[in-house]
Amino acid sequence: MWTNFAKSGDPNKPEDARQFTNATWAEYDLDFQSFLQFTYQGALPGSQFQARRMQLWSDLLPTSSKRFQGIPWIAQLSFDVHWN
């Protein structure tokens, strides 16, 4: 798949050179967020990779960024290094 992607821009082509014949690497889009997990049993398709865990960052980052509004970015970096 990796070399197919490098050669053709599509990890699914050419089909005769695919290592994992049981899975097709779907094109990524923001709605479905498809991915392939490579295991010893083959390539397993999935979607919304660890969505519950990633939601933590969506919830926390807007909250923590409000703390630094109006502070120059250099001061913000210094604050992060010394207080976190």
C-alpha cells in the first residue's frame, strides 16, 4: 500500500500489487474520517479514530486558550514552560 501510494497517489492501485487484499483504503473526508489499522490479521477499516479521546482536546483547548488572551506569544511560551 505504501509504495502504491508513492507511485500512483492511490494506495489501492495497482490492485495486483496490494499486500492487504481484504481492505481498501478509503479516501479521507471530515464526515466519516475513515482509517486503516494495520494488524497481524490484516488491515482493519474503521472510522472516527478514538473520537471519544480526541473530544477531550476539542473541549480543553478552547478553554485553556482563553487563559492567554491578550498575552504576547513569547510570554505565553514562557508561562507554559515554567508553570505546567
